[in-house]
Amino acid sequence: MEVVWRKSSYFGAGSSGGDCVEVAELGACVGVRDSKAPECGHLSISRESLVTLIGQIKTN
């Protein structure tokens, strides 16, 4: 399976340094990594946990 990392559609919008996270489908989970340091690895979380995380970020 080829892993395809995608940046947010908001990448660059209001971001002075191009800070961004990337996500990828990893079978049963989703990978999340720092776009500026992809060599440092990624966090693997369930889709449900990603939805919860995004909801928490939006409310803070």
C-alpha cells in the first residue's frame, strides 16, 4: 500500500512559516505528522480519535 500524505486545505492561509500537519490513510487508522519534520515519524490514531481531536481543536 502506497502512503499518500496530504496537507490541510488551509495550508499557508495565515501561516507565516508554513507550519502544517499532514495526514495519511494507514488502513484502519490515520497517520498524522509534522510537515516540516516528516523524518521524525508519525502518530497513528483511529479515525474516531482524529474526529474528536479536530473537534477539541476547533473549540479551543
